[in-house]
Amino acid sequence: MDKKPVFIAGPCVIESAELLDAVAAELAAINRRLGTDIIFKASFDKANRTSASSFRGPGLERGLRMLADVRAKWGLRLLTDIHEAWQAAPAGEVVDVIQIPAFLCRQTDLLVAAARTGRTVNVKKAQFLSGEDMRYPYEKTVAAGAREVWLTERGNMYGYNNLVVDFRNIPDMLRTAATVVMDCTHSVQRPGAAGGKTGGNREFVPAMALAAKAFGANGFFFEVHPDPDCALSDGPNMLRLEDLENVIESLL
């Protein structure tokens, strides 16, 4: 029997407890209806925002408490990203998957700290690396003791303010890792293209997911929001929460 695909979904950043609750309630309902096990994702700190004035989130301590509340209320598994090695241990006490941001995937100390938590580590492919290059971050993480390492495709820089996805990266990474995730929403970003913040084209998200499936992806990452146009981070590329179930159904 084929392995069930991994699904990851949630808002880009923790904006409020009310937002987390609304998204988690819908993810839990989709899990019941479709028999999936969607992992809830949200960031406690967006340390890589375009502008210094951009919203970053509630910070590590408060953010992890809010994520723990999501698990307690809705029974969802959790994923969050870290930007510094010291954040790994406290994050590992709360979440099931620690994510390494794309620009940081070559940071050895960060990979090692994430691996030492014993949690699954999801390493996002940098916008300047090929799929074949990702064997080295993978090997670093495994050598540091990680039991399970995923790799994630999220596009490559193509000139200024633009990304392009080379879907050949997916089978290339599958030769290294058993689980390769397609980041269906960050791959439609237009980095820094919206006047000091990131733009994007969310209308292409469903097609990105289906194309990735055709190339063998067995994981799918979606940032979602009830009202993306009012989101505090990554709104232009986030999928509307109400559209998520149909997209997931198309991948099952």
C-alpha cells in the first residue's frame, strides 16, 4: 500500500489565539471527513520579514504556549520553524516537527540543534540550491542523530522578486529523503515585490500541488488563513481556509 501523503497547513504567523482556534477547528474537521492527519503549522517569530516594521509574531515563549493549547484542544500534531540554534530545545518540547527555513538550510549548528531534539526535522530547500544539493543538509541532520528528516521544495530565485519551481528537484530529493514536501504556497511568492513586503499569486496554489504530485511529492505544505487579504504575513500567497479541503481532496 502506498504511504499516505503528509499534509501541513496553518497560518504563516501566530496572529492571535482566535486565529489559531479558527484554523485548527477547520483542520480537525477536514481530518475527520477525509481521514487525513494534517499537521498544524504556525510560526512564533518571523525573523526574516522584508521590512523592520513588519509583524513578526508573539515570540518563542508565548507562541509555544499558544501552539500547545492548539494540541490540547484539537489533538493536532504541530510544526513550527526556528531561526536560531537555542530555539530548538524549547520548540522540541512542544512540537512534533521542527522546520528549518530555506535561507538557513546550510546552517550546521541549526541543523544539529534541531536533530538533537529527537523530533522530525523538515529542511526547506534554499532558493539558491538544487534538489541534488540538499543531500548535504540532509546528511548533516542525520549524522547529528535525527530519526526522520524531510526535505521541502519551495522554488528558486529567478531574477528579482520572482520564483520558479523546477519540479525535477522533487525526484532528485526523493533519492535522498523518503519524504519530500511541496511548499505549495511559498512557491507562488513574489519576494519583496509588494512595496516592502512579499507579494504572491495564490491562484496558482492548486496547480502547484497537482504538478508536484505528478513528480512524486508525498507531502504538501499550505499556509492558510480565513481572510488572506487581511493577514499580517504572506497574505498574497496564502490559500483561503475555505478552499483547503478541495485542494487536499484532489491530492488523495
